[in-house]
Amino acid sequence: LPIIYGIVGFGWYNTTFDFSSQLNDAGFADETKQEVGWHFGAGVELPVGSNVRLAGDIRYVFLNYDFKSVPGVGTKNNFYLIAGSLLFGL
């Protein structure tokens, strides 16, 4: 089926919590985290017109994964992402 595709990728996830000075005074500290993650998923891409396609996919993200087992088999992903896209050909 040419409309179905698989996704495998690598990502660098940079998260920053920057609180206001009032919250810093109340005990909330600013924090930045950097993590490496892998994502696996699948999607579908449907033609809508001559140069237009509608796509949607789901990606399961595993942060700091050590690859001792196959992802998704007895392991829990950290989060998942569902995305939709409208693609235009040039």
C-alpha cells in the first residue's frame, strides 16, 4: 500500500522552564533539560487533488533509550505525538 509509511528517527529534546521573578522568589527554580530520544511510528498519506495530499501519523518517543530490547515490546514510551499535515506539490 503506497499510502502507508513507517517512521524511524532521532531527536534532541531541549526543554526550558523559565519562571517569573515572583515565582523564583517563591521557590520555583528555572530549569533546562536536554535529552536524546528515538521515535518510531507510522502514518498514512492520501491524495486529495492533483498536487495536494493529506497526511497523518503517530510517533512514539523513547527518551534516553538504551536499546537492550526492541522498542515497544515490554517498554513504555515517554510520550507520543499525533500530527496532521496538508502537503502541496510544486
